Amino acid sequence: MRIFLWLVGGLSVGAGIVSIALFGFQQPAGDVATSFAIYGYDALPDLQIMPLGYAGFLMVLTGAALMIRSNATAWKETGGY
């Protein structure tokens, strides 16, 4: 069971980080290069978190909780090391 929790937690954290990095944030003008042409500045103050960004944060937290839970009693098996 511990290996299963570790694998699911690791996959969840990895998928969450990819989701946050690729689809998590967006500017109203699109890419930074196009926001200069439209707004005259980089539009970073107008940065928005998209629904996939929230899902990514939830996946990272869930995966971290699963990995922490799977390692909670590992010290008993190793004699404290």
C-alpha cells in the first residue's frame, strides 16, 4: 500500500506542476510579447489564475499529502534512521 501511495502521490505532484506551469496562469492580452503591443506594458499586474491552475495547486497538495502519509511510519522500519 505504501508503494501505491508513493506512486500516486508522485504522479499527482508531477502532473500538478506541469498543469500549473503550462496552463495555470494567463494574461488578458495573451503572450507577454503581444501585451506590449496592446497595453503598452507587460500586463503582469493583470495576471490571472486559470481553473487548471487551481486544479494544479490541488493536485500538488493532494500528492504531497499522500507522500507524507506513506512515509509517516517509515522511521519505525529503519530503527530511526
